[in-house]
Amino acid sequence: MVIRYWKNHIACVIINHLWSSKLHQRKSFHKEAAAHLKRCSRFEDVEAIQASMIKTNATQDCYLMNQFITACASLNQIDYGVSAFAQMDSPNIFAYNALISGFVHCSCPFRALVSYLEILRAQLCPTSYTFSPLIKACGAVSAMGFGEGVHCHVLRNGFQTNVFVQTALLDYYGTLGRSVESKKVFDEMPERDSFAWAMMVLVHARSGNMCDARDLFAEMPVRNTASWNGMINGYARAGDMECAKTLFDQMPQKDLVSWTTMITSYSRNKQYKEALAIFDKMMRDGICPDEVTIAAVIASCAHLGALDLGRKIHYYVMQQGLCLDVYIGSSLVDMYAKCGSIGRALVMFLKLREKNLFCWNAIIGGLAVHGYPKEALRMFERMLDGNIRPNSVTFVSTLSACTHGGLLEEGRQMFRSMINTFSIYPEFEHYGCMVDLLCKAGLVDDALDLIRSMESEPNSVIWGGFLSGCKQCKNLEMAELAVRKLTALEPDNCGYYTLSVNMYAQANKWNDVARIRTTMKELGIEKSCPGSSWIEMDEQVHQFTAADVSHPAFVEIYVLLDNLDGRLKAEGLDSKYGVFL
């Protein structure tokens, strides 16, 4: 009996020792695996850790699964995390929290809402880490009914004092344009941190209510960078770049978002030279741009025709190893095309691994402008073969290609296809292209019929294109109709009077020329917005306007122009262009 007792005792000690050792090893593995998951930067590493988890039967550990799903989401591999989550027998709320956050991070808000319904069915108690990403998902899908229901659950679970959850609610209602509800949430918050203040300022600014945004900004106990950026963006969206620039200069500390906001705001307000100036100062201050900044700067280069600067920025993108995504890629394609380098635009387009609609629109529009209409239409067919659905901008480019190439039947077919096949309602730009196309083909009557068939009242762009077509066809009767319409729409625009004078002069109807000139003089109509052009030299953009004396070298420029004018007259070319005003 004594011997049997000691044998059993020794066995129990050995078993307990082995169990304790395995338990220690298991805890050690969990700790190491969680630490490795937080540092994973490659998906292969995540796969290797999961293999070890399966081998050690650690896939049921909720904490470790939490870290695993978070790592998968950070690498945009949320489906891999979902498959691992599905193998869990009893996932707890923390595993569900990781899943919801992962769905939101990977732009899958609907799946996040479904996961919350699963939490309710499992009768788990949500935490503040459940509601913050869940509310963000509601805003992403504009789920007003669902979002209000979640708000009720927030109150029922006692999170009305949680500053992170309440700030998420502020953002949610603000995203849906319900600033009154946002203000109510803000006013009822017992405690507000700097992010809550900044979010409320941003809500007012996004709704265009800059008065309330400015007042709240002045009341802030501590103004963080996010609140400054929100105010700058609000003024810029309202078109008040002067106030935006004043605030930007007053900022005690600027981050990358601040600089990018100013650059994109100047570009959005068509102040492209100012956008490039801000970018230059940003680089001199040692701030490294990201993909969003680069895309905005390249767009400004495109509008100014600054090819050399655009090339340098392209080189900077490659040198710094920035992601050549569809946004930077489409911006580069558009920039090279608008700057006259259609060959580089094509090379850039073909190098892009992923091409979205903006990339296709940029290359189709570039080919159309550079006189390659058939190539533009072939590119359009390739886009359709790639299952990319065109939008209204695409058809403006294709119709422009038909207009430049005189492809009448192709243009008519494209216009019908836009309406009947793709259900895109034609806008003024589409009608303008068709009017130009018909007039260039000498079908002025058809162009007028098309204008009269428009459901919306034709604007000055439509009638202006029709007038230009009448001039080309030398159809004075139709031109007079267009002029009457245009002078009624824009009585102070001298361009239409000038075009009429040139037409009458070419037809030797000098009485009509004198009549229109007298009318212009009586009405006090003159060219208030002279035409302008610009060139790029040594990375500087030089802009010129008619009768301009602001350029530092204007004296030398006018001497050269007088010299050229004298040579033209000597060759008898002074009236060859038929311009009499």
C-alpha cells in the first residue's frame, strides 16, 4: 500500500510538472506571437505565425486572435483574418472588436454592421472599442436609421460620458450634414478633449457655417493642429483663400496635412501658381510630401503647362519610392498630356498596373486634344473591354475626339450610345461637342435642331459654339440668331460682338460693322478679361495677357512684337487672319 501510494504521488508530481511546463510554454508562445504580430510588415510573416498558432492549438485564444485580425487588417488582408475568426468556437467581444475595426480600416463598412448584429445575437456586451469604429462604419454607408439605433445602444450601455464614443457620434452626424444633432451631442458632453473641440469645428466648417466655426475656434481652450486644418479647409471650400492663407501663416506648428490642405485648396480654387509656391516652401522647410500632396502638385503643373517641374516631381516620386497608385498615375498621365508630351503620357499609362476610370479618361482626353481621334476611340473600346464603365467625362473626351477628327457618324453613334446604352443624361458639354461636330460638317440646320431639342435652356456655351460654326460656314442668317441669343444671355460679353463684326467685314457688309461698333460704344462694352497665355522657362511660369505691362521684360517683349508685326506687314500678311477689332 505504501509503495503504491508513493508511486501515485510521484506520477501526480510528474504530470503536474509537465502540465505546468506546457502551460508556461503556451503562455510564452502567446506572448511572443502577439509581439510578433504587432511588428508584422509582410503578409508572409502573418501566415507563418498562424501556422504556429494552429500547431500549438492557439487559434481559440481570443487575445491572440484579436492581434491576428488586427495584423491582417493592417496589411489589407481582412478576409484572411475572417477565415481564422470563423474557426473560433466562442469568440469574445474583444475578438469582435478587432473584426469590426478591421472591416472599417479595409473600407468594408457593411460587414462591420453585420458583425455588430452577430454580437447582439451572441448576447455579448459591447465596449467603447466596439462603438467607436461601428459609428464610423455607419457614417461611411450613410446608414441613418442604423446609426440612430447604435446611438441608442450607446446610451443604453452607459457610454454617454465616453469622450471617444461621443466624438465619433459628432463626426457621424456631421458627415451626414446634420450639424444640429452634432451640436446637441457636443453640448451634452460632460468632458471634452481637444479632438472633440476640433471635430465640432470641422463639422461647422464642412457644412459651410464658418461663422459658428470661427466662434467655436476662438473658444477652444487648446487649439490643436486638427482644428487649424479644419478652419483652413473650411475657408478654402468657401473660396476665401485669403482667410485660409492668413490662418495658415498664423499656425504655431504645421504638419503634412496643413501643407497638403493649402496646396489642394489653391489647386481647387484654380490658383495653381500659388499651389506650386506653397509646395516649394514646404520642400525647403524639409517636409516630405505624401501621395495626396504629390497628386495635387502634379495637377497644378498640368494646368500651368509646367512640364519641366512635372518631370522633376515624377523623378522625385520614383526616387523616394512613393506608391505609384492610380491617383498619382492618373495625375501624371493628365499632366504629360496637357503639357504636350502625349508620348510620355502613353508610356506612363501603359506602365500602370492598376487603371481606374480617371486614368482612362486622362489618356482618352489627351489623345483627343493632340489630334489622335481614332486612337482615342480605340482606347475607349479597350476600356470597355476591361469592364470599366464610362462616365459623363469620358463621353466629353470621346465626343471631342470625334469633333477634332471630323468623325461625324462615330460622334452621332457615341452620343446615342451614351444615352441608350449607358443611361447618361447629356449635359451642356456633350451638346456643345455635338453642335461643333455638326457645324464642322456643314450641318448647321441639324445643329440648330439639336439645340432646340434640349430639355434645358441652352446656355452661352452652346450658342457660342453655334456662332463659331456659323462663322466657319459663313451662314450670316443663323449667326444673327445666335448673336441675339448670346447678347440676351451675356449682354456685357464683347466676344460675340467681335465675332459678328469679323463675319460682316468678311462679307463686306460695312454698314452692319459700323452698326455693331456703335452699339458696343453706346453700351460701353470692351474686352474686360483679356486673353492670357503662359510659358515655362527655367522652372518658372511666365504669364502674359493682352496689353500687359506687369512683366519685368515687357519693354523688350513689345519691341520684339513690333518687329514681328513689321515683318508681317512687309510680307502682306497683316489682314490674312480677318481680325478687324
